[in-house]
Amino acid sequence: MIAVPGFEGRRVAVFGLGRSGITAARALHAGGAIPILWDDGVSGRMQAEAEGFLVEDLTTADWSSFAALVLSPGAPLTHPKPHWTVDRAQAADVPVIGDVELFARALDRLPDAVRPKVIAITGTNGKSTTTALIGWVLKQAGLKTAIGGNIGIGVLALPAPAEVEVYVIEVSSYQLDLTTSFAPDVAILTNVSPDHLDRHGGMEGYVAAKRRLFQTMTPDKVALIGVDDDWGWAVVGDLNARRLRVSTITTRTPDGETRARVPLADIDPDSAPAFDQGRFIIVDATAGFLTVDGVHVADLSVARSLPGRHNAQNAAFAYAAARAVGVSDDAAVEGLMSFPGLAHRMETVGHLGSVRFVNDSKATNADAARQALASYPTSFWIAGGRAKAGGIAELADLFPRVTRAYLIGESAQDFAAALGETPHVVCGTMEAAVAAAAAAAQAAGGEQVVLLSPACASFDQYPDFEARGEAFRAAALAAGASA
């Protein structure tokens, strides 16, 4: 756990007692604060009381007594309307912050000589895989690495700074909205597409939340920005205007002649020092070749756990981030090639003869599903759930790759209408969809892919995308697939 100093002997309100809230309370207590906890749910309050925390009804509390409000990222800060605790805090001039801000303040109290490096990753899609991939590469290179935040372990529950050389932190737009001083050594924006617009009042608000990752960035830090969308280029322009250190990451350079990997010793002497220190301008992962400032450093087609253009982008971020914190070229490439992959993200969960079952349950919006659909020439596509704004209309250019779609969840009828003449069937449930897709794929003969890439949230049928992915895995095994 990371103890949070700075609030010694002062009362700090903590609302929302899920993973981040209860961990924040423990970290504040360890740093000498007096956390005052509340949750709308009885079970959260009972857990807090069982741990010995002070639980007070914040609806009747004296807010002038609080040094800060630590708000759960699940509670709205601004839209559709501020949570009632936010209104109370602002009326009393009490700052509203989150667990990532507490993490930042804890590290800021450390002397430079012992402060671990921080790599932070945000974006609409790919941030979890990029986070895990960076963590893997750093660990394989021998660095003491802690991975958490919006993925896995809450940021304040990670090991103390004395045990860590590099923190690799995934941060959501909700978490970034609650930061004021967070300034990672390497700040990554993977990509931007519409998501969570209800919580940010539209696209401008959503992008503004993502930009907060760079709000206090200084020239000694590194920004890695995905520029496969216009929003990324806009962020690059802002950072360049501030004379900050920016590297662009792309997968869309027009294909040219590919070359063999260039040994470091063969690099132009004028470029070698910057390359050796991980100071890059352009990192390009077009056509499966990782190219850094014109030097081809890796053929990603042989990295079995990184299929598709989106994973090439993830690999480019991981390579650049690892080099920025001192990992050698060879070690960074070796780490990419050995990455085992993440569950629910383009994960092969079984085979039935020549039919492969791919679990991409993490694809909770159309842009994420696009990456999966584009990775296979054809697929038997399982899609549906609770749709995001726009549904799957923007995927129409990929419908010719769909041999047949199998639709589940509350969006099934709307997706059927959007598919039009593309072969499809409304199945309703995951079990029915997998059984039908497996039978059709077997009947088609040859190598086939049954792909779960829902382009939807899971909440109509499952508590989260992980449960949905496990349901797909179970249904594939029930259909006769072997793991």
C-alpha cells in the first residue's frame, strides 16, 4: 500500500466505498489523516465499520471541517449533473479529488533520488493491453514494476515506492477528471473516439478529461500520442505549442518497402545517441513492422499475442515507453515478442477442428470492434449488448468481412436493422449464438473464426465484460472446442 501524507490530523471525506474508495481510506489513514467514509449502499458502510473506519452520514456533515473530498470515479463530477457530494464540497470550498491525485501527491513528497518513474496510459481503446504490455516488457527487462490503476489493482494498493522502480498506471477519463497535479514521467494517449459522452457532456468534455493527463507536464517528461485520429493530432499541436517532448505513434503510414531489423551498431552516428536514449520523434507500426525514426526495429507479425493493427499500435507505445525509462532496444523487442496477451482481448479460447474461437469481450464500443473485425478476412461475428451512441453503423465498411452475424442482448434488433443485407440471425443469448456460429463455421470448412467482439457494454446481460467473456469461453467449450 502507498501511504498518503499531507493530511495529517485532518478530516478527509471519502465517498464511494468500492475498490478505489476503501483503498484510498486505508492510504489516507496510513499517512495520518482522519478519513470519514460514506456510501449510499449499506454493504459498503458495513465493510468500512468492520475495518474500524469512521462512518458518518455526509448528507448531514459539517463540510467546513473537511480538507478534501475523495470521490469515487463512479460518481459523476459534472454530468449528467454533479453528484450531491460534489455540490456540498464546492459550496464549502472543499477540493474534490480522486485516488490518482492522492497517488501523485504521495510520490511528490519523495526526494527525486528515490522517487519511482511513472508511466500513465489513457485513451478510448487499447489502454489495458498497452498497460499490461508495458508492464510485461519492463519486468522482462529486470525492472521492479508495479501495474495497476484502472486495470487490476487500485493505484493506492500497489507496493510502496521503496519496492518499485516504475509504476505503470492505466487511468480512465473519470479518474483524470479528479486530478490536479498528476504528472507522469511518460504520459500516453492511445487514441480517442466517442465514449462515456453522458459523463462528460459530449465529445469536447471527454477529450478535455483525457488532456488532463498532460496538464502539468514539464519538458523533462515524455508524451506518447497516438495520431491515427484527428483528436490525437490536436493534442500533439497543443503540446508542441508548450514546447514539450512529444513522440507520435502511428499505424497508418502508406505501406512502403520493408527492411530487415537494423542493429544498433549500424545506425547513423548522428542518430545513435537519441535512439540509444529512447528520444524519438516518430514511432510507426504500419503493416506489422515497428519502425522508430526510420529504423526498422521489429517484425511484429511473429509476435503471436499481438495480432492486428491495434495491437501493433499497442506494441509501438510499449516499445517507446520502455525505451524512455531506460530499457535497451534489444530488451524492449524481446519483451514484445514474449508477451502472452490479455484475457478478453483478442484472446483465442479454444479450437474445434480448424475453427478458432476468439474472445474480444473488451470491445465495448464500435471502434474497438473495428480492430477485431479488421484483423480477420472473414468471421462469424457475435455482437450485441447495451449499445453505445451510434451503434454499429460506422462499421458498415467491414460488413463484407462478416460471413454471418449472431446478435445477442438488448441491441439485437437494432443491430439487425443496421446490418441490412449482411447475413445475420437474432440469437438473444450467448449460448445460442456460440452454438449456431460454431455449427455454421464447421459446415463452412477450412480455417474459420468465431469472433465475440460485441461493440456494446455488457450490462444488459452480464455484470461486466469479464463475465461476458467467460460466458463465451464456457459456451465454446460446451460446443466441443478444446482449450
